[in-house]
Amino acid sequence: MWSHLLAAAALLGPTQAIVASPSIARVEITAGAKEDEAFARCRGDAAQAFGGRFEVEPHAAVSPVDPDHIVAAWAVRSASLGVIQTAASFDGGKSWTPPRTLPFNACAGGPVEAALRSSDPWVAIGPEGRVYVSAIAFRIENDTSTASAIVVAASGDGGRTWEAPGVITLSRSPAVVHDNTAVAADPRHPGTAWVVTTRYENPGFVGPAVVAKTVDGGKTWSPILQISPRVPGSFADCTQLVIDARTGHLFAFYTHGDRGASMSFVLSQDGGATWSPPAPVYAGTPWSEPPVFPGTSQPIRIAEDIGHPAIDPRTGRLFALFTNGSFTKGRSLQVGLVTSADAGRTWSAPLRVSDEAAPSAWRPALAIDAQGRIAVTWFAPTPGKTAQGGHFPVTLHLTEILLQPDGTLARGTDTPVDDFLWAPASAGDPYFLGDYNPLLTGRGGFLPVYSRSTAEGARIVIAPQPAKPAPALRSPGSPTGTYW
């Protein structure tokens, strides 16, 4: 991925109250699971020793048919291995099916013989319960991409079994490289879904966002369509779709500019056939400090160039989450959030989500539940703790977001979800648990899904958070007047 590294900078300011996390059991999704045949083949084909199991970069979705049905996907990596695995839960994340290795890269039975590795999984579930997982499949030789493809697999039985994958787009030349992918299912039309990716083109380093569509449940896909401008020296990074379930309008958000510090979106009102010119969401300040964990000289990888949009399913209100240096004049990374009640025509002033005492914050995730509750998870160094022999103490926070009657945003309760020591990865990345992770909403509350370091490598976990009371309506007659 085109991701960058974290800055070291201390920012002094008032400390927000932190509420102690209740005793909630984390669930390791693959705990005790055996390797399937496809994974064993890929591990055996890897040119270097596997050296532990490193599960990173999860994505997941909750079924609109059943809030207890969750499907997760993630990458398993080593120095020369990269496969995508999935698992499904039918009890809200308490237990999971055995992990399945999807046939995306060649060793796993994928459709592109030249694509030896896969990465960047994304999950969506349609209104009938059909599941889609997208990813990139690629081959790197001498630090050069010689093949890259966007691949999607679908499941008609909730993620227990998977149909043969489809290739959305394929390049066998380093002149065109596909990176990042996201899939979105139409909430109103079963069998309809879209996949977006960035198409990097050389020379000129042009990276427009492109989209493809299926109307038959992923059996066939349309040719890719460019949806953002082709601007020399610029690219649309990690494009993601949100869909207004009331109107069917598609909003494709992407970051751009120096270190992905700014965000724009394009709009389709006809199912993806045509798209508007880009409209700004925010113009951010890039981070400017050395790429190290605060208080050390160790580089880490946290992908500040990846933003996250969301939409309130009841009202159509848009939200956009970002990580950049806007709150600190570029001295450190912090997490911010903006919102729009008029389909992106105007946006609120940015809210700083991460605590003002945090020296840096990174890899946020955003969710809005069916009642309009809003929450953001984000990572930061654990207060009061220092590095232990190359292992860095980090905390995953869950911050409730208040939507005020006047449409502005405010911070609510901040709950530490997890503390752990971040250990080095084996895959050549200095410290890497993924460029993104999701925050879900289930029957019982918010469901953070993330990768955490363990003694054996890294594992994907889910950490259910208890439900809050339904939000009160403080501004009758206004669809934007709810808050915690």
C-alpha cells in the first residue's frame, strides 16, 4: 500500500477523562484453528521461512439480515507470503468458523497465475445476505510490480463456502499497478455491488480511482470506469464507497495531496454510470516529523493517508474520518472527524477525536449504528508506559461522538478497549498490523476488529463493547439532533 510512517512529537494539552474498560473477553478469530490445504500450499511455496503467524489488516461486515452474522477477512503475511483468509460468526463474534484461504493468489488456486501474493481485503454483505470479499493479487520481482489484479469472491451461504473468484482488472506491466480495494453492496438491490481501486499509471505517476459493478452477485463484472480526474503527479488514495439507502446515491471518498492529508468525494446518482466532478471534504495539514514511534528512533507503519467515510442509515448524514497534522500544525498525527447534513455540499468544522494528551494517534475506524450512535476507535501510545526491548505499549481507544442539535460534533466518553505491546513484524515492515481495521455495530453494541501482537506473531481479534442506551432526540423535527 501507499502508506507512510508515524511522526514523533509530544503535544501538551488538557487530558480528557478516560473511563476504565469493563471486563470483556476478546476473541481470537483463528484460535486453535488448523491450516487448510490452500494455506499449507502457499506456506510451502514461500521462499523464506514462515517464522510465525502474522495476521494483519482485517476488514469485516455485519449482515443486514442478521446482526449476529459477521464475516471477517484478513491477510496472513511473512517475508514472501501473503494470503487472504476469511471466517464467519453466527453468534455476534463469540465463535467463528474455521478460517478459509480464498483462491486469490496462484498458490491458493487463484485465477491469475502470475499473481503470487494477495493483500488489502475488504468485506461487504448485501441485503439478501450475499457476501463479497475483494483484494489485490500481485507479483513483486526486484522491488517492481510485474503483475497486479483486483479479485473478488462471493459467498451465497454466509461465508461458509466461496464461489470461484472474478478478476475485475489485471495488469501484467509495471506501467500500471492496482493498489487498495474496497467493495460495497447495494442495500436496496440484491446481487448488486461495486468494487473500487486506484489505478497507478507510469510515467507521470497518475492514480485515478476506478470502479466496476456487478448485478448478478459477483458472477460477472462490468469493465472498470474511471471516476476521479487523471492528474499528473497525483492519485486518489484508498477510495471507499458509502451508499445512501434512501436514495441509492453513491459517494466515493478518497484522500489525496501530500501524505494523503486532504479528502474529496465524487457522487453518482445513477447507479455508478456517471459521476460528478470531485468536491472537497477537507484540506488537511500533512505530518512533518520523523517516522518513528514517539520517544524512540524506531520507524513504524500506520498509513495516515487512509481516511474512512460513513453514512447514517436513517438520515443520510455523511461522516469522514481522517488522520493528519491539522490539529498540531504538522508536528504529530491526530485523528479528526467532519460531518455533512446536505449530501456533502458543506462540512462541519473538524473535531479532534484523539485525546489532546496523546503524542500521536493513528489507524482510526468509524461506525454508526441503526439508532444513530457514533463511535471511533483509534490507536495511541499507552500513557505512562515506555518501550520494552523493542516492544511498544499501545492502547486501542473507543471514543463516543456526540452530534449536537446545531449539527456540530463533540467528544463523549473515551474507553480503553485494549492495551498490548506492539512487536516487530516478520514481513519486512518495521512494525505493521495493517493499514486499516474496521469498527462494526452488532446486536450488543460496537465491535472493534483489529490485529494485535502476540508471542507467536499477530492475531485478529474482536472485542465486543456493551450497548449504550438509545440516544435521546434533543431537537424534535431535525434529523441531525441526536446524540449520546
